[in-house]
Amino acid sequence: MEKKLSVMNYEEEGRVKSIEQDLKNKVAGMGIRVGKNLKMITKHPLKGPIVVEVDGSYTSLALSVADRIIMEVKR
């Protein structure tokens, strides 16, 4: 099932399916690339940042950035 990274549930895992072109270089430095597995750790209230786990490390993303990353979520 596909969904935006910004709407994944806590502890949900998935593989990055696509990233908007103008965002790819920015998030690549965080280890987020097409094909990578991510796990949603937490979302901060009131449209704050989200925290994801990638390759055993935690990184935070603005909700507006996470909204532009499409995930293939594991069921």
C-alpha cells in the first residue's frame, strides 16, 4: 500500500518508492533515497517535524518535506 511519509503511523515501516525531484539531493544527505527502508518513530503535534529511523539512525524531517516522499508500506 502506498502512502505519504507524512501520514504513516507510529512504528510503521516501509520502503521509499519516490521522492519529488527537487527534494532528492536534500534528503539523500540524511540517508533517505529511493529503495531505502524507513520506520516512523514519532510525529510532533501541530504540524511539527517527524522523526524516522533509517539505517539504524534517527533523523527528523519537516512535515512539508515528508509530505513529498511516497512510501510503499509493509502490511
